[in-house]
Amino acid sequence: MNRFQLAVSAAALPLLATPAVAKPADNAEGAMRALYASRPFDVARKSLAADYDRIVSEIVTLTEIPAPPFKEAKRAAAYMEMLRAAGLQDVEMDEEGNVMGLRKGTGGGPLLVVAAHLDTVFPEGLSTKVRREGDYLYAPGVGDDTCSLPVLLAFIRALDKAGIRTKSDILFMGDVGEEGPGDLRGMRHLFNKGKYKGRIARFISVEPGRDRVTNGGVGSKRYRVAFKGPGGHSYGAFGLVNPAYAMGDAIVEFGKMKVPEKPRTTYNVGLVEGGTSVNSIPFETAMTVDMRSVDKDELAKADAYLHSILPGAVERENAARSTARGKISYEAKPIGDRPVGHTADDDPLVRTAYAAIAVGGGKPELESSSTDANLPMSLGIPAITIGSGFATERAHSPDERLKLDREDTVRYMTMSLATVIGAAGLAK
């Protein structure tokens, strides 16, 4: 439990009890109370409520346009037209496939990006047809993160309906490559190569959920480690070195890794593959491994440990059996590298999101996760991930479902809109 959780509940303000930081917390709370009490914000809230059925309809439309990793183009094109129809300026698709558009501010604040990712975890060929049963929508990807894309459009319409002007320009964005194999490629392009490189001062990603404020980025290292050998008939070539045994040795040693509970660090062998038949010594086997941590140094230690055990596993197999037809070798190929990041608990962006949820009647919690926000966090740019307002169940499974509870969803969407307004600065 973090110090925010210790000090705050939705009904127990001020946001922090620590005297040294009480004034900034009071400022965040006071600004949020003033925003919630304002007539324009009430108009914006009512706009979100009136827009609910349209949001759900747009979720269905986008869900039924498949967006597997690296194949988001059709959904991106459809969403780009939605951004254009919402009245944004400079609507475009960049070289990586991200789509975006600007809502201009008064020029009194730095650029804010508000993003939801276009891609899902599901492979090409899987049906994404949405079905409705009772108070749920069912389809692969209907929640993560498809449901957030129309919420961003609703934010734009609500801001326009209420006549709310912000100090900062807001770049609304549907980005690619957030899920596993995408390795944050959309964010890497945005921050390192795109036209807005060096201009983005704050970043908010939107994912399914409600009370959470993700201000910690869980980093990860992923490898496909292949073991190769001469192969042969299981009977006729018996006695030759076997890459499966070297891989098994490596898996056993990998499983002995000692990691701390705090900072939380994990590891896993998620996939093993190889071989051609039951009566063949394989000429290649492979394991896919994942290591994660909220701490950069601990992640580096886990990475170093993996690489330290591989030579020994190969050497032991080469010593145990015949190498007359060739030796066992290995190759560790990186397939994922998500940076560790953190936006301080007392950063104004975190305080703003926390206050928006607390004042709105929610129960805010700070957490760490792996999201698009990892990338800007790692660059020292204040970044968080907040909830879209929609609640999902069975995420990343074929029977993923989205709960349709209008009142609570609108209430939490309103909190997230308040966060966006607070982050962009309300113009006088």
C-alpha cells in the first residue's frame, strides 16, 4: 500500500496527510472541487451521459475491425476518420501507423497527449463479431483497449459541447503496438522519431478500468532462446547431444533464480517448442522467457542471470553425450524490451488524477503496470494511465466481455475527463 492509499479515501480528504506536501494536495483537491462545481463541467458531464449509446455503438464498430499485432491499419484508418469527424485539427497517420489529431488550446500550456491503443492481443483470423447478452458485450478485444477509443471521442465532443478551453493543446491519439509483441513501437515512434518529438510534456493513456491511477511502469525483458544440435534418429543416432536436454537444464537453472518480493520482480518460461517427431532427436528447441520488475536494477540482474546460465547448460550437454556430428549451441534473441518507469506520487499529474477520482466519489489507488505510459515515464516525462470508465472481465481471452452499466460508467468517465482537463489546464 502506498502513502496515498494510507492517507486518502474518497470520503476522507485532504488528499495527503503529510504536512510537507499538504499544500499541493489541497491545491489539486481545491481545483477539482471548483471544476466539478462549474456549469461548463456539468454540461460536459451531461454530454457524456447523453453520448453513452453512441459510445457503445462505436465500441461495437471498432471491435469488429480486427487489429492483431502489426496489423492495425484497417482499424487505424476507421478511427482516423472518427477523429476527423470529432473536429480535431491536423488529423493524420504517422509512419508507424499511429493516428492522431489536435484539439488546440489557448497556448498557455505544454502539449498533452491522451492516447488509447488500437491493437489487441488476438491473432489474425479470429472472429471479433460482437454479441450482446444481457448487460454485457462479448468479443475478443471488446475491452482492452477498444472500449477506450470511443471514450476519447466522447471527451472531445463533451469539451466542445461545454465550450471548455484548455491552456494546453491536447493530442488525441489511437496508437499501435502496445500489446506484447508490439513492444510499444507506437510510443517509441511518437517520442523518439515523430513530428511531436521533444514537444510532449505530459502523457495520459486510457485503458479499461475505474479507480486506478497507474504511475509505475513495470519493465520487462523477453527472449526466445533457441538451442541447436545435429539431430538424428532416436534409435539409430542415440547417444548424440540433444538440444532438448540442454534447454531442460537451462529451464531448471532459470527456475532457481532468486528475486525480491519488493521491488516486485518476476520471471517465467511461457513457451517451449521444437522437435519434428517422437522418434527424432530434435535439431532445434526453443524457450520463450519473460522477466519483469518495477525496478531497473533488479530487471538488469534478472537479465544477467539468464545469460549467465545458458553457456553452462550447453557445456554440460556437450560433455554428457557425443559431439561427433556437431555440438549444441544456443542463441538468445531479444523479442521484447519495455523500459521501467515511474511518475512520482507527488507529481502534479498524479495528484490531479487522484483528486479527480476522489472528488468524483471514487476510491483512487496508485499502481504499477505495463502500459503505453512506460515509455514516457522512462524518458522522465510525467505520464500515467487512467481508466476509461468501462469495466471488463476475462481480458485477453476469447470470451472477453464488457459490462454495460450506464450510470457507473458515465460517472467514472466523468472523473477521467476531469483528469484530462486538469492536466491540460483550464483556460480563463
